[in-house]
Amino acid sequence: FYKSQSVSIDTGRALLEKLSSVCDKLYPNAPKIQNELVNRHELSSAAAAARLRLIERLLQHSSEPYLGMDPATKPPEMSMYLSVLQEARLHQDGPDGWAACVPGEDEDTCHVRPVLLRMQEVLEAAKGRRVKVTALFSEMKSQPFGVRDGLCPLLLAVFAVIHEQDVAFYDQNSFMKQVTGQEFHRLIKAPENFEVQYCRIAGVRTVVFEQLFKVLHPDKKPKSI
């Protein structure tokens, strides 16, 4: 049995502070996203459309600054890009150009790294078996992460782009050759129909690359990839 504890709360501000403290203890790994358009449980139709446009750009233009958008314009998806993808360091300009990435520990100011790593853990633990998208969303929303419904599809899209060579999607048991904005729109509408399979093939690709390089350039040593 637990003894109940009385808490003295005199003002509305004190109540909010107490609730915030409780939430911090329950969800210590929650992302800190400052965008009220997408960081909520239910999105407006306009916000949902902007999120989908941002996901489409992420899937198609991750190698471009601002995902190919004009930074001088101010559509809702630009706001989401700046406050989520850019602020959280999920889209960066690195040695090989612009790309989606998991931020390092020292730059994870928005605390998105834990939930992205957890997604990878869940998929790797399946050992090649498919994992339902609903199960991934449930994992993201549960303790200690507490990701809100509006943000889950966007984080899944980021994860898919980061691991595009190792992740396969299935729609009602049918393998999807490519995942575009249209497919992600269906996924958001009916996530129970979709599954994700994780299969790291980097080692195989490296061997194939090295063998092909030897054939094409027998006098040179292949660079590591």
C-alpha cells in the first residue's frame, strides 16, 4: 500500500510547475520540440498537410539545404523544418554534404537522440522480423519518451531516411519498392496496415564495392566507405 501525500498548491502557476515536475520524472527522455503546430496529439488539417509536405521533402531532398525550400518564404512546413529538423540537428551539413542524421550526444539539445536510438533497438531486436508501425509509435509514445502523436510520423520519416539502406517498409504484407509522400500519407492514415523491417547490409555493400573497385581499378586501393 502507498501512503497518499498531500500537496499544497495555492496558485495556477504552482499547479503547472507541479505537473511539469511530475511529467519530467515520468518522461525523462521526451524530445524538447518548440513547435505547437506538430508537437501535439491532434493536428489541425493545415498542420497535418504541412507535416506531410515536410515529410515529402525529407524523403526526396534530404541532400539539399533546407530540403530544397526557399528560406525566404514562410510556409508552415518551413516553420516545422526550422524548429524540429534544424533545431534538433536532425538535418545537418556534414563532410559529405547535407543529410538527415542522429545528433551526437553533445549536440542533442532537443533530446531526440534517445527515441531514435530506441527505434533502432526495437527493430534490431526483431532480428529481421517485421515490426508493426503501430508498435513503433506505441514505443515512442510510452515512458520514458512520451512523444506526441503529431510528431511520431515525422520522427519515423527521419529514421527511415537515415537508415534508408537498411530499412524496408511493407503495406499490407506487400513490399514497398520506394517510400514517397503518398505512401507516408497512407501510413499516417492507417498505420496498422504497415510494417518495418530492419536488416543491416552495410557489410555486404562494402564487400561488393571493394570487389567492383578491384575489377575497374586493379592498380588502386579502394577507399573505405
